[in-house]
Amino acid sequence: MYKIRQEICNWYKNVGSDKMKTKNGFVSITLLGMMVFTLGLGIIQPVKAQGVTLKIIVTDQQAPGVEAVIDEFLADTLGTGVDAVEVISSGTRADDQLVYLTTQMAAGSSEFDVVGLDTVWTAQFAENGWIDELTLESGEFDDYFSGMVDSSMYNGKAYAYPYFLNLGVLFYRADILARNGYDSVDDFDTWDEFKAAANTILANATEQALDPDLVGFVGQFDAYEGGVCNFIEWMGSAGQTSIFDSDGEVDLNNTDVQSAMTFLNGLIAPRYTGVQGTDYIVPREGLTHDEGSSVGKWTAGEAIFMRQWPFAYGNSKAEAGLNATDGSGNYVQFGVTAMPTKTGGDSEKSAVVGGAVLAIPTSGTQKTEAMNLIRFLGDEVAQLAELTECSNFPALKSAFDNLPAGYEWVAEFESAAERTLARPVHPKYATFSVEIADYFNDILGGVKSVNEGLGKMESAITEIISGKIEIPGNGIPGYSIGFLVVALSLTVSIILVRKRRT
């Protein structure tokens, strides 16, 4: 390089005499420029066109599933033009993620290309204009469970893409049921059969030397979000799968929901005594049960039936009193099936979905590539990675046909997945779900009659939706700006960034 510069200088000295400057100055300068350009062609290397880096934010429980398939995405045709995917974790709790994301979206941040949302957030983000409507191919959602599809829709349009599934299921003591003549899940898949099986076993408890603290059924009936899920499941099991009628009006105090609440209320003991020797199958203390206390009752061997999320399968396998097998890996003391429904009809749904969906922020700048990433994460390779890496169930039906070795037990949940339904898809859900939780607990506890409790629940939700009950905040349902500012400062401190580059 030094020799090249020296030759240029020498050449310029030779042509740079006064005479040459006078007669050929312009030509000399032109020739010099051409020489420099020509030499430069041999020195300057072509610059490779740069692809894009996509940023996706999910909770840290979900992040390993995304990280595990980044290389496959980049190698896939869907990853064309993408150099890297950056996975950003927003902490362990969905509530932390909601506070952080609502603040970012309200500020118009273009920080993220794809956002992971809890299944109940779609409406809130769509209504606020924070996420794009997705352009889908015909039939693109056909292979996803119905509850996950419903959770991705708002006002008849798709604003999110199903990612992974969580659902409410019925755990049952297979050994105790078989001992009493109930050999198939078909023997307790309707309300009446379910209650009859529990009553029969409890009546025989002393004779069969069963635990004196054995009860028929435990669920999540306390006044919190878990109670809302239980309420929606029992409502859906009667055939009503939405709290809204066809005109969009709140419709809860009707014969279907009344029958569900009347039946469930009739299962609960009116006093704090045992249920053996009575017509009841749910102990009075069951009104305060949440996920932790109900699974504790189950793993102690003190419940015949339990409504729970899939995490309890691991708890059951780890419990010496529940994990006996037939020698080939099949557990013989417990099983999993769909929650019972009123008649067993196809229109009756009894498994509320949780889990996550994926969306594209309106402020994002790489939307084509973002949609390609979402489609990849919704397909089988990524769905199974979320299962093996994070124990999150596939939202894709066909993925259940290709379960990896060691995960065959997941197939037990498929029957329940076919009966999935979504919690109310509404931008003010976070506010009115509190009303559902409180009145549901009041109905079960006998504080209010079924008719009064449902009537007040319906009125309270209607008032919230109509705006008669003001929601604090500035366009972010359920959150004040002051709260968001403080929460954001705390949340930002726990943001973890994970990067994977090719």
C-alpha cells in the first residue's frame, strides 16, 4: 500500500511542472482521479449485505424453548435474510411482563419485533393499537386447539398466533376408582357420573380402609384468577362457552350457567367437617384452595379427583404414594382426562386454556421477518422444543402425534385439549375478572344464592364494560401511570438478555 502511494506522488511530480499545470492541469487531475479509483478497485473488498437481527421478548420460563430452535430457524427458508435472533427475558412472572410490555407499547417503543403474550392479553393489546392484525393463509389455524385460536382473536380478527398450551384437566385416582368398579374415564365424564363415583367411593372408604381425610374433589375455588378459570370451565361444561351473547351483551344469569353453579354448589359441604358419610364431595375448606393447596391435598393421597394444570403430573410422578407403574412405565395409581361436562356433548367445553400467544408490535420495523419467526415458532419443531425444554404443551394438534421419547405421557392430555375454551377475550378483562372471582366464591360459599350472585356478577361486568365504573390509568386498563412508572423501574432491573448469533 505504501509503494502505491509513493508511485502516485512521483507521478504527480512528473506531470506537475508549471507547463503541464498550465496546459493540462484539468486532464492531470482527471487522470489522477481515475488512477486512484482503478487502484481502489483492487484494494476495497465487496461489502456483504447485512441481514437483520430480530428481537423477541418472552418470560424466562419460555425463553429456553425459543433459544433451542434459533439455529434451525436461521437455516430454514423462513429465516432468509435474518442474521440473528435475540431472546429477551422479562422475568419469571407474567404480571411483570405485562407491566413492562404495556409501558413499552404505550410509549411507541420499537424495541421488539415479536412479543409473547399471555392468552388473556390479546384483546387489551389489540384494542390499544399496540399489535398488528395478522395476515393469515386460508386454514392456517385449522391445526390448533380451539381455545388457543379463540385466545388469538379479537373482534373476529387474528392479532396473535398460538404458541404453547396450558389447560385445566381432571386428575383421578385410577387405583381407587378401579377398586370400586370404575375402569374407564367414560364412567365419570358427565356431572352425574362424576358425583356418583365420588359418593360411592367415599361411602366405602371405611370398609376399604381408605384415608379418613379422603375427599371426593378439590379444585381452585378461592377468590382469585384460578377461581375465574374454574368458573369458566364449569360454565362451559354446561354448554355456554362465552360470557357474552351473540349481540355482545353480558349473559350469565341464565339457565345454563345457573345449572352449573347449582350443581357445583351442591358438591360443597356446608360445614367444616369431613365429607365421608355425607352427600358432599368437596370439603368446606376447599373454598380457600388454590393451585398449591389443592395439589398438596392430592399428593397427600387425600383426594379422588382434582382439577389442576398439567404441572401436577410431575408432582404426582414424584410422590411415592402415587407413582406405582405396571412395569412398562405406565402409572397405575393416577390418570388424567378432561373435566366432566353436563351430558358429554361435543358443544360442552371444560378445559380453560392458559399458555402464550405471539404477536407483532405495530411499532416494529421488521414485520415480514417477524411474521416468519412467529410461523416457525408455531410449527412442530419449535412446538416440541417448547415441550422438551420448558414442559409447555404444544398448541398444534398434530404435534401430539410425534411426541419425543420420554414424553409419551403428554398424550393423556389430548382428550382435554379437544375441549378447550378461552377466558373472555376483552380489553377490560383484567378488571372485570376480579368481579367474577369474588362472586363465584360467594356463590359456592352460600354467601349469595346462585341467582343473586350471577345477577350481581352480570351487572358488575356490564357496568365496567360500559364505563360506568371508571378504570384508573391512561389507556392501559387496570394500571395507573404512576404505578407503571414505578413498576417499570423495578422490572427493567430484572430484564435478562440472551443472544444467539450465527
